[in-house]
Amino acid sequence: MGALRPSGGANAVAGCWPTPEEHIPSGSDRVRVGLIATAITVLLEIRQVSGVKFQRQGHNRQRSHSVKETFMANQARHPKLVFRLSRSSMLGAALTLATLGTLAMVAMQPAQAQTFTVLHNFTGGADGESPYVGVTIAPSGVLYGTTRLGGTHGIGTAFRLTPEGSGWVFSPLYEFTGGLDGEQPVGGIAIGPNGVLYGTTPYAGINDGVVFALRPAATFCKSTLCYWSEAVLHAFPGSPDGAYPQYENLTFDQAGNIYGTTCEGGIYGAPYGGGITFQLTPSGTGRMESILHNFGSGSDGWCPSGGVVLDTAGNVYGSTRYGGPGGDGALYQLMPSNGGWVENILVNFDGANGANPYGNLIIDNSGNLYGATSSGGQNGGGVVFKLAPSDGGWSYSAIYSFSSCSPFGGVAMDAAGDLFGTCNTGGAGGYGWVYELTNCSQTCIPNDLHDFSGSDGAGPLGAPVLDANGNLYGTTAVGGTGNCGGYGCGVVWEITP
């Protein structure tokens, strides 16, 4: 949570890592905090050691606090940096053979030999601090991502990691200012059809976040340190429009239209709104917004996050984090119909079948949807689920139930149909871990690919991504060797087969 770090440095209690919040503390000192049930204990522990107190005070989102924002200490750091890291500088993988409870109560399987490498340790300076979601991989193998904090202004960056020889070159691309350009991005980067980078921030703009585009300089830049320019495609003013887009990669259709979600805003669920699903269509030199659906009026829940996916027919799929008949969120479908959109509720989460999905959905070639819930399930630590088309409807199954995980991100899938994800908690030291699920066409077999140790990262929040060679990439929100309040500034990591 950036500013909410347990004190005590290396002696801090393992497992007290950042967990996504309904609202994130901003650099302009505004917040509304609404943690899911499984994260309440963590928040209380953090409050006890840091002295932070929160209160919800209307639309101004004021916060009272008794500790200094830790990112303020980063302002004195030199803003210019380019990092070159060698793939040969590798940390040993801490592979665990621990037994986890599952739906079928199968034992954790030892993974095949893997090599874990930290590609970048964030410092809290111009490179950024606390990447909240994973990275996006371009066809060329270049990685793109965002950080919630850090940069010259302390409120977030966009970055690039480029493979070069046997190593990687890290380059900051943009540093958010907290003005009309937005602040504290907690969503990822989407690569548009034109090669432009797109993303969102939950704060600043004219009020409640922006959709932005990043472009390289028009003239060729010979330096490694070449900042890109930003254009705001849409600024959210709050209800009746959206507010606070979170934890998503924007999605494009074949016509170049952009789709996304906001956790709040819309016309229902006063005073803050239940959120929206939106579309941005090209219009002249800009984009025009259309609201596809307003949440919060019935059984569809509220606070959609993690963005959306589209099928070949143009239907839109996503999740809401809270609400619905079971109170723990829902999965929904939006179908184009007569110039509008019709919503269908596919699943209502009730705790037993999972609860509180934060991350992205993925869709395979057969139209099956996959994702994860951050809590709930048979063993209480979250589930990985599959939603399959069946006889004109949908068949839901929690294909794996964790006992210690809290998977806030979604999953990635390889060509064999194996699933990969990250756990915010658990692992050998309680710092989180990376998992693989195989054989899920029958009974999923879990493999522990890496247990984070703190010094090589801690508290991963986003889903990993795979390249064409089967290499796995991701981030952690804290940990690593950076000095950000004695708690680490986060890392970008790679696992190679």
C-alpha cells in the first residue's frame, strides 16, 4: 500500500505486505479505504505498527495520519538513472514442496528446474516504487509496466525493460505529476494497434482519474534515457461518469475501440457510485466515451476492476469485486443488442465458491474464461476458477482452492493449457509465491515455482505474463534491495524453464 508499510525493516512481520484496497492513498492526501474481509487483519496489523488512522469523509476523501508518507524520503534522490542488469546475476530459487489443501486434496508437486532472476530492483527514485500489477510483453520481448509511487514527483512512473545481449536495460518512460496527467497508476500498460502505450490512473486529471496514452518522441532518440510524451484520452469527473479505474489493462477490439472499467462512479449506488464499464471510440483526433453499463442497481454487484476481455462475437466479460446476492462479487457478460448492451450475470460469488475477484480474466480459443478470487473457496485462501459455455449457458467450477495464497491477480495460460499466477501471501517465508497449475482438464496439480524471500521481492499483486519461449515475468509490490522505508521498493522478476 505504499505509505502503509510495517516499521521494523528486516524484522517486520512476514506477510504484512501491500494488499489492494478499494481506494489507494494518494499523493494529495485523499483516501477512502474499504478492504475485503480477508485483508482486514492485515490492515489492523499495519495500523498497529505504523499509527495510521483512516476516516471516510465524503467526496473529499480526507485522511488523517500520524506518520509521514514514506515516499517523501525519495524526493532527494537523483532523478537520472539507467539500469543494466545481467541475466547471469541470478538468485537461487526457493522451491517448496509444502502440501496445500485443494478441492481434491492433492499434494503440492515439486516443480521442474527453474531459474529465478530479479531483472530490476526499484529504488523509489526516477525509476519508480511499488509496481501494483504485472508487466506487459511486446512481440519484440520488451517489457512495459507502471509503478504506483516514485518518480521525481513521488506519485508514479511508466517504465520499459529491453533485452540487450545477455542482460536487460531499464528505462523510465514517464513520471506522473499529479496534475491533469493523473497520478499513482495501479493498472498495467496495454499496447495499442498503433504501438502506442495506454493505461489508467485512479487519481488526478480533472477529479477521479484518467485514461492516458504514451508516445515516443517524434525524432529518433539516441540515448537510453528518452522520456515519452503523454496525452489524456479521457478524464473521469465522477458520477454520472466513472471514477477510479483500478488494476486493469485496457482492452482493444479489432476496430481499435478501447474498453475498461472504473470501481466507482455511474448513476447508481450514491454517494460514490457502483462503477461502470466504458468504451472509448476514435473521434476525430481524440476519443469519445460511451458507458456500456452502470453497476450497483441490482444483483450485478459493484466496483468492477481488473478490466474486461472480449470474445470473437464482441461480447464483453468482467467481474465486480463486491456486492451481488452473495455479497462477494460477480462475473458478468455484456452483449451488444440493438445499439445498446444487455447484461447477463454468469456467477454470483458467495464465499464458498470464491470471493472478491480483483484481477483480470483471460479467455481461451474455446471461449472458456479463467480467473482468480482473492479469498474464499473450500480452503479460504482464494480460488482459481473456470467458466465454460454449456448448453446455451455457463458452467462454473473452482478448479483449485488455496489455503494460503490471496491471489489478487488473474492467471496466465501457456500453449499446453497450464495456468500460472502469484500469491500475495504464503510461501516458505510468508512473502508470497509463484504457482503453476497443470493437468486442469482433470484435477489440477499445483507446482511451486518460486517462494519470495523478501530480498528478491515480496507481496506480488499482479498476474504474470509468458513470452513465446515459456519464460514467465512479473512484479512484486515491495521487497527487493531498494530502500523505501526499510521495506523494499518492489522488483521485476523472470522465471525461465
